[in-house]
Amino acid sequence: MTAAPEHFEDAEAIVDAIIRDVGRKIVLALPLGLGKANHVANALFARAVADPSIDLSIYTALTLEAPKASSELERRFLGPVAERLFGGYPALAYAQAARAGKLPPNIHVSEFFFLAGRWLSVPGAQQNYISANYTHAARFLMERGVNVVAQLVSKRVVDGETRYSLSCNTDLTLDFLSARAAGTTSFKLVGQVNSELPFMPGEADVSRGIFSHVLDSAATDFQLFATPKEPVSLAEYATGLHVARLIPDGGTLQIGIGRMADAAVKSLILRHKDNAHFREAAARLLPVADGGPAREDAPFGEGLYGVSEMFVEAFLELIKAGILKREVDGALLHAAFFLGSRSFYRALREMDEATLSRLQMTAVSFTNELYGDEALKTRQRAKARFVNNAMMVTLLGSTVSDGLEDGRVVSGVGGQFNFVDQAFALPDARSIITLGATRRSGGKTVSNILWSYGHSTIPRHLRDIVVTEYGVADLRGKSDRDTIAAMLSIADSRFQPELLLRAKEAGKIEKSFEIPRHRRDNTPARIAAALAPLSARGLIPPFPFGSDFTEPELELMPALQKLKSASRPGLLARALKGFVSAAPNEKEAACLARMGLLRPSTGAERLYRLLVLSALREAR
């Protein structure tokens, strides 16, 4: 630790200081997601590109990049959205070079978690991926000899003393600092101040003495990366309603990011605030009781405590609703990192100190593991429910969340295995894996429940609870035969016969087995009918917690999704339908104008106009 860090207003100057202090072999660790010191990273990268004598290794996870369009229609839609949400965010130069396959030989980049699906077709990134549980990443990086950690920080002056907050990324940084204090590693901690970053209290609030260098300048301040809120489908709401019935009062909750988590939280709020409609919807979704884990339908009295590697915006909604209110050591929530919308960051910046003090950012070794004071953590994490999403699950209960069977990585293991492991280590905890029963692929509907798959993230011996829009499969401690029967009951009925046949051919279920009659109507139409009353009352809106999109964009999103998932014959049929349709009404004209297609001037634009107009009408 130093008495005071060196302060810089220029990124080039801070690079000079880093090279002066650590030499020309730089092993740089950048925090996962939002917490990267972009200008420091870019300046180090540029210097290494210009000077081959510098050996630069970069280790990180979840490199944030603005989305790129894969078609002309996507480009027309995404352009204004990307400028609005990501226009002020400085792109990371190492990511651009890695994506283009143009990393110089003296620069090496490895990640242990990818932005989902964004690096599937980049061989270099796939080859340099490090498969690691979130809690093991710090150890792996220390073993690689990390000598610089560059982190985005928030700054505050209190009684004349400058203090910094690790804010969005206490996760691995606190573990690195603990190891440095114990003498097991040595590195320079470099901070870059950002004015939009919320100043988080508790362990995130650190002394300036832990930093060696700080970049603090209006010229290097920037707009934080913000993830837009996505629309929640009826299938996701059905899954969320099932999950909400598995969360006990007085318990502990971990959830991830995304539409499924938003659906689960909105359902929890419905259970607490509008219990009659919640019970009505639950009864319509599952008119016949199937046994399994105990269902929880009552409003919350004692409330919940949150412990989650990721602090998602939905936790704030649970606080507002009076659900997240069970305190542990003065905290309603312990979390290791956050990433979200612009309104999320603003809410944290403007939050009163008393409330903010109960939202504690801490080390990922605390949130994701029980090691260290296991008895206390066990008491605190009473009735824990760890809710995480998957891509696919097999009939035997193996979960596929991070990669494909050809070895390519979609995202990463992250903390999912950690939380499943906790669910088995704690005496009254459960792991809840959610997934959509189907997805669109190549213009076709395919099942996400498979007989087998050549890769797994969570092995079948750790199978627990799996939830789709069609119900809950309780797999813990079940035989293979009973696991198969349970998984078949939550599969889409279009795929049940083939799945059952595969199980019978393998001798894993008796030839005489039949799926119960009430489980043979697992169809999107049944889900839509069951949730129609809630939809009509506006209780399950597509954007449960607000939207970052304009009205025309909201109209366009489902239409463009239909076009994206359509086959070539389907696109031709839509174009013909648009050709014979009536002139656009006012709303449709606004959507076409947003896409630059209201007055097409080329043949291609006229075709796009027909496609969009037809899809808009189908999507209603």
C-alpha cells in the first residue's frame, strides 16, 4: 500500500508509469463486465502494438461490446438504439483486434466468461478461453503472474479525504487485495475514475492507499455501458410464475440477469401484492397437482434476503415491493458485481444513504461459496433458492448452460456451478434451473429438452429442480426412470413422443409407460389461454420494469423477431402478404419511418417495407 497514489489526467502518462514500475512484461487483469478501466486498457494495448518489445497479456471476462447487426433490417433497427445506449462508451481496442484476428504476437488475450454467443465464430477467442468457476478465476490469474489490475472506480471526498469505491466490481478485486495483504501475490492497482459510477459503501469503499496510480480526468470520463431491458414472453412469465411458487418466506434468493429473472421477480411481486390473481394464474397453469416440491402461494411476511454474485436491477423491485427485507448483518443484499440499465445506475447514485448501506458489494468468494465461517453462512442462507437459466437440459437431468458439444463456448460457467454446489451443501436449499421448453433455430421450432447432449455444465448427479413454462420437475434424489418421467412432463408436447421413444429404446423407462393425459397438452396455445386473464388486466406486461425503447421500437421488436426466425419460404409469403395489404395506419407508418422505409427508393427497400408491414400485422 502507498500513502497516496500517483494521479494522472492522461492515459499515455499512466502507461509510462506502469512500465516504469513493473517493466515491459505486463500481465493485466481487468474486472469482469462494467468495471474495466477502458482508457488504461486501450493505452496499454496501443503502446504494445507500437512497441513489440512489450509483452502484454490481458486476462478478463465479459468484455462489453455494442451489439452488431447481422442483416440490413437489424442494422436499421439497431443503429439508433446503439447510438443512444452505447454511443458514449469507448470500445475496447483489444476486443476489436481479437475479433478481427489481428492481435500482434506480443499481445495475448484470455477470458473466462464471454458475452453470450458473441465469440462463437472467433477461433482465437475460443482457443484462449479459460474454463473456470467464478470463484477459481482469481487463483488462476494470480498463478499467471498478474502484476497490474486496472479497475473503474467512483470517487468521493469526505471531510477532505479522498476515498474510492470499487462499486460495480468488488468480486475478484477484493480477493486479489486479500491475497496481496497476505503476501501471496504482488500487483499494482490502477484506478480510473468515472463520474457515472455509483459510490457503493461497505467493503467497496476503499482507501486511496491501495492504489498505485489513478487516472482522473474529464477527458477520460465516459458514459457507462447499459444493457437494455428485454421484453418478457408469455412462456417466460409462465416459467416465472412456477418459480415464484418455489420461493419460501424467510428464505434466501439468488437470481441471474435476463428475461427469465425479470419474469420470476414480477411473479414474486404478483404473489405478494395481488395474491388472488397470482393463485388464479397458478391454478390455470397447473390445473392438476403433480406433487413435487412444496408450493408457496402466500404473500411474504418475514421476506427474503439476497445473496447473489450479480446484483441485478430486479432486486431493487423486490425492495420496493417489500419482499427483500430480511436483513443479514445489516444487509438486504450481498453481491459481487453489477451491470444493468441506465436507470439502474441512476437509482443507485440517487439512493438515500440508509437504503444504499443495506446493499453490500463484497467478494465473489463470499457470495458464491460457503468456505470461511460455514456455520454462520449456513444459518444466514436459510431456505436458499438459487435460480439460474440454462440453454438445454437432458431427460436424465444434465444441464447445458455455457457451451456446445463441438467444444465452442457460448458464455461460461461463471457462478452457476458454485450455486448448484451450495444448494446441495446447505441443509434446506434448492437449485432451480429454468429454460424455455423450445427455441427457434434455422426457421424451425426445436426442443431444449433433449435425450442426450455431448457437453454438460452441471452433471446429472447434481440434478435438482428444473422449470419450464409447462411446470416443475423435481429431480433431486430421483432414479433415472423417475427423472425421465418428470422431465417428459415439462417438455413441449410436439417433442414428447420422440423423447419418450429414445428413453424406451435405451431401456431407461418401461415400454408400457405413457405420459399422463393432462401432460400431453403442453403447447404454447395452452399457456396463452392460461395467462390470458393476467394479460388482459395488464399484470404481466412485456416490459415489467420499464423500457429503454421508443413506442415505434416496441412495436417493431416482435415483428422483427418473427422475420428473424422465419424460413425463406416464410419470408416470401410475408412479402406477398404485405404486397396485397392495405396502406399503413398511423402506428405502422411511424414504425416504417423509424426503419427508414416509409418512402422506399430502391427495390430492396420496397421488399423490406413489405416484410416489415406484414410482420407488424402478424405480431399483433
